[in-house]
Amino acid sequence: MDDGSASLRKLDLLVVSGPHLPHPLLESVMEKFGEQRFRLNRLDSIDELRHRLRGTRSHPPSPPDLLVLSPEGKELDALEEILHPHGEGSRNPLTTVVIFSLSPGKKLLSLANRNRKIFIVDPENGEDLLHIFEEAVRESHDFRHRSLFVTPEIEDLATPLTILLVEDNAGDRILLREMFRDYPLIRPLTLLAARTLSESRRFLGKTPIDAVLLDLALPDGQGLETLRKFRAMNDEIPVVVLSGMKEEAIAISSLSAGAQDFLVKEMVTAPLLLRSVTYAIKRKEIERSLTTLANSDTLTGLPNRKSFMEQLQRSIDTGARSGDSFCLLILDLDRFKAVNDTYGHAAGDTLIREVAGRLRRLMRRADFVARLGGDEFAIILSHTGRTGSLSRFIEKLVLRLSPPYSIGRHSVSSEASVGAAVFPFDGDSAEALVSHADRAMYRAKSSGTRRYAFYDPAMDKEEFARAEAIREISRALAEDAFQLCFQPVVNLLSGELVYAEALVRWNHPEKGYLSPHSFLPLIAGTGTTNDLDHWVLDAAIAQISRWQTEGHPVPISINLDATTLALPSFPDEVSHCLRAHPELPPDLIRIEVREWIETGNLPRIRHTLELLNNMGILTSLDDFGRGPTTLPSLTALPLEGLKIDQNVILDFQKGDRNMALIEGVASLARSLGHKVVAKGLEKTKYGLLLEKLGCDLAQGFGISSPLPPDEFLAWKRSWTETPLASRGGASVSDSEIGILAVLLSHLEWIYRAILDVHPTDKTSSPVVPKDPEPCPVLPWFSGEGRERYGSLPVFAPLRQITEEIDREVRSMYGELSRGHSQETMAHAHRLLSLKDRLQTLYHSLQKESLLRSLAEDTHLT
């Protein structure tokens, strides 16, 4: 008890000696509360008690707070007369009376039933005595009086209490009814009765029942089987077992089988029974709360992993019996760790709750959604149809999760990757389904294109190959089985060597030298990628230093994974390498980050690139066009250069129409101040066209394959700096000159027309010719132009805008001749706008003509 007990009012405890008193149980309870809490007095007989309570002339009445006694025989009559003088059976004395009795008779039970402050206690039951003393202590602290059988947490005096009694003995049913009728109740009570379990079923389906009093000996149930049968009918209503059996083993077994309490019939009093019912209700509420807590995720309120695994097993069992299939989805948020790192764990928790809310709103009633932990969720879709409908649902799910989330003052994007496995085709056990859906989810996450994937048995082989590759590469790093080769990057116009890219090669003991494309995808997203990057960084800087010392300074670009640059330790590692090579100028080092940058890593990578720039190291973005880098991401990074993905350049050289894409990327990069590298140039004759499309530099087998250090130096000595286009025999063709001449003639005619109506000399009036000068290029579009270029896609829109400009010029002259100066100027402004579009189309005609010539040349050769 608390240390301040000495300052509280002591309780007057009066003990009347008898067959069971003094008793060690009473002393134990007093010791628990602290003997200083009580003012103890002892009496030897009921007569002394009568004088104490009624008083005399010399001693006024002094009722105690607690009266403990164990009357028998005639003492009971005397006690009843003392506590209820003149037949005032319903009056509640101020004193709490505790009567110790092993087998109370009817008279004692009747006495207790008529007063809620009289309690019969089994001398061996310390729990009841402890509760009574606790109540007395609370009252002594000026707490509002509460009935012992209504706990503060659930007391609602206006709420009726409905109890179902399942008892086949008519006498026991009548006794309980009389007991409740005679007892002064605080809460309205309705007692329903059923003679069998079958009869009780009728009440369970129709009437809200707060608790059940269940006899274990019924016509349709005997012993614990009765309780089990009832629990099979209803597992929610609290049950108090009423039994004629006193064995403690039966009581314990009943509690284990689902009862909330066990009472022996002959010991039952109204206060004890009502207190037991109330405690049973409270225990059941606590059980429900604990069950909910054990099966729910506290952050989202969704079922947790334990509940999910149980539901998954139920779905498997049901599907095995019915033959129905269902689909398991494993869902993982992208960039969740970055949200935690950037905005804090509170923001991460908010994001998880928001995702859970969207999932709830999307699910059907028969579906099941759970949070497995972290940023991982699981969904069981029942009654699945064809794969097509499943795909549409998953696409809808991914789409619903895609819009940004409002987290405080921030707008946070976090898309989801989803893996799907279908029962029974992809597994007939919980372990197999979860493993396969998880594997499909990682396939979706690594693909970079689709945000979901269905399980495919081929994934098992890929997973094995991936694990084997990780082991082999880790061993190869330990055995120094990697080496660097270097591929030159040159200027398209001058042919000058600008720098070389360091490319790793694996000297495999069985397969020979392997390029990075054959093994990097297998270790993507693992720590082995970072380990390999660290080796490449050290080896490349060591090679730059050697060449610098030997008098062959060559800038080298080092291609690294974005996850490596996101490591907090990476800038320090680069700084350490520079300190280890003090003779090395930092501007000989370039760091290229592979384009697959998770948005969540962007702030950290930007910070890393800024630190590298401050060291004097140039940075660029590799493989642009392959991954999901957005314009905001591109503008946020402090880059010097940008490499267009080699697949784009290779497809362009094969005749695919990627010119607009290349030109668009180059234009964007130049607007941001980035140098543009065309990666994958296999034929130097395309150099001229790539330069016209906006590329500055080129790299590829058309210039040189990746070479070991010594061979690279030999190539460098033999390389002559001449424009790449001239190496392939390509030059400015007669066709291009012809198109350029037509363009100049066209522009000259447009400018003359505008000057006619709007002379530069503001003092002179415009001279209006009788008829506008005919467009000089219209015959070309009908004759030579159509013959040479009519099959090119851009020719038709170019001819259309030429005809539109011709009509605009005629209209302008017409308005001028009528003296409508305002309308004339409007036509002049439209002409200037059309002129800009015209120039763009002429340039496109030049590029398409050149591309066709290159393709024809390739076909002939």
C-alpha cells in the first residue's frame, strides 16, 4: 500500500471470536493492507456485539466500518435481530459485515440476500475477503459508494442486466428467481430460463444476453461437454458455471474450457452471484480486448501477421474442400525508408495509416487485408476469376495507391510493388503461397516498368541463379578476379578524346571474361552491388593515378549504382581515396550514377553529388531513358553530363524512329547546362546526324570497344582527332544543300512580304503592289520536292504549312489594299508565328533525309 496511509482515517475493524475466528486468512489480508490502516477491536460474543452496536447510557452506539464474525445456531437469530431491528429487513447498515462460514444454511443465506453489505466468505477463499476489504478502504477515502458486484469501469446503473439461466432443475430455478427478487438490486435485471442447451439456442439468436448461468448437468449435456457444446453455439457471451460439484479440478477445467467463473450452488448468495456475473462480463471484455490486441496491428487497426496466417490457412482449407481458388497479394511500398529518413518516423507512421485506409476502401466485403509489418501488406482476394480480371483489379489497386499522400505540410509519393500467387496453382500451403507471392513482388519491384507481377515457376530458377551469383561474386572479390577496361568518349564534331569510362570485367574461372550486363542485374539491390562498386572506385582511382604518374593523364568516369551513392559513408570514402593519391587532380575523376534512382533516395544522392562537386569531381547521369527519372529529379541533381541509354541509340541506328526522343532529351539536357553523350554508337556515319539532334559526345564500338589499360593507351596514341562523321564517309549531302536553299528562298519571300506591309522606315507609307509576289517554293513542292522527299513523313505537313502561309500572305495584302491596317498587322503577326513552325519542319526534313540516306547506304553495304 502507499506510504501515505498513516495520514488516512483508520478503519474500525471489529472481530467477534467464533468457530473460525481468529483466522490466519484475516491476518494475512490485514498485513497486505498494512496493520496501521485498521483500529482493531475484538469481542468474545454476540451479546457484547449487541451492546457495542446499540449502546448504553454510559456508552453511545459505535458501529465499526468492518465487522467480521462466524455465528452459528442461535447466534444467527441474535445477529439478525441486531442488524435488522423491528423487521427492517431492507435497511442497509453502515457497517460492512463479513461472515465466515464453510456451509451456510438457509437462514444465513436469507440474511445475506436481504442486505448488499453482508457477505458470506469461505474461510479458504482469500480473494473474496480481499475484494471486500478493498471496497471498505475505498469508502474510507471518501470514494462514492459502489456495489461490490459493479466495478467502476463498467458501472451503468441505468442499463438493464439480462441473464440467461440454463438449468433443468425447477427447484434451483425458483430459488435463483426468489434470491434476485428479495435482493435490493442496483441495476434492473431480467432473468431468462432454459431447461436444455437446445432451448437456450432460441434465446441466443433473438435476445441480447449479458451473461449465462450454466448448469453442467443437463438432459442434452453432461459435465464439461455441456460447456463445450454451449461454447460451440456461442463463444462471445460470458459464462458462469453453477454446479453442485465442489471438486477444485472441475472448477479449473471449466475455466480452461471457456467459463469466466465457477460457483458451487450451495454457496451461492445474491451478492456473490451478481458480483461473479459482473466480473465475468468484465473478464470477457478483457479477453476480447486481448484477442483484438493479439490479432491486430496497433498502428493501422488492420489484422496483423498472426491473424493473416490464420486466415490464409482457413482460406486454404475452404478452397481444398470446395475447389475454389483465391489470390494472395503481397504489397510493399517503394521508397518508404526514404520517407522515414527524410521526414521522420512519425511521417512514416502517418503514411502507413493512409495506405491502410486506401486499401480498406478498395477491398470487397469477402476480401481480407492485413499489415505484415513495416511497409508490407497482404491481401487475400476470394472468389477470383480469370487472370485478366485479377490483373485489372491489381492495376486498379496500384493506381489507387499512386497519388501523393499529404503528410503534414509535405506531399509524399510512395508507389507500391505487388506480387500475386493463386491457390492452388502456385502453391497449396501457406508457406508456399507467401514465398511465391513475395518472390513475384520482388520481381515487380526490380522490373522498373510494371508495378506488379504474377508468380512464375521460372522465378525459382532465377532466385537460385541470383543467390549463386551473389556467392560467386563475393568469392571473386575476395580472390581479386575482377579487372577494369576503358572505353573512350569523344567529341562528335572534333573527334577529341574527352574521357574514358571504366567498365568492370569478371574473369570467371569457367566462362571467361564477363561483361557487367551479364552479372550486375543478378546482384541488383543487394549489398554485393555496393561491395563491387567500392572495388571499382578503388581500382579506377589507382589506375588514373598510375597514368598521371606515367605522363598519360586521362580523365576517367566511374559508373556506380545509385544505392552506393546513397550510402552516408560514400563521400568520406572518396575523400579518403583522394588523400591516398595526393598527386591526382580531382578533375580527372568523374562519377556516373546509373539512372535508376529511387525518388526517396534523391535528397541523399543530391547531397552526395554536391559534396563530390565541392571536391572538384564532375558528376553525370548514366542510361537516361531506361529508368523512371522524372524532370524534377533531373533538375534537382547537380550534374555536368547526361548519357542517353544505349538501347535508344542502337534502335536509332537500326532504323527505328527515335530521332524525336533523342532530340527531346538533348534539348532538355542542354537547357539544364548538361553535356549530352550518345552511348552505343556502332557506326560513325551516324555521328553527323546525332550531332544535328543535339548530342555533344559519343561512346560505342564504332569508336572503340572497352580495352585493358595498356591496349587503351595504344588506341589513344593511334587515334586522330577528326570529326566522327567524316570517318564513316558521311558529309553534308547535295540533298541537304538543296533543302537548305529552298528554306532560304522561302524565308526571304516571307520577310519581303512583311516588309511590304510594315516598312522599317516609319516615315514612309507602305507601297501596295497590285498583286502579291507568288510563293517561289510552291512549284518545288509539286515537282522536285515531292519526287525526292514525298515519301518522308514530314513532307506532307511541311507542304500544308507552306500553302497556309501562301494564303495568309494573300489575305494580308487584301486587307492592306482595303486600308484595314489593324487586320493587316494581325496577318503579319500570324506569318511570323507560322515562319517558326516552318523552319522546324524544314530541319526535320533535313534529318529524315539524312537518316534515309544512311539507311540506304547500310543496305547497299
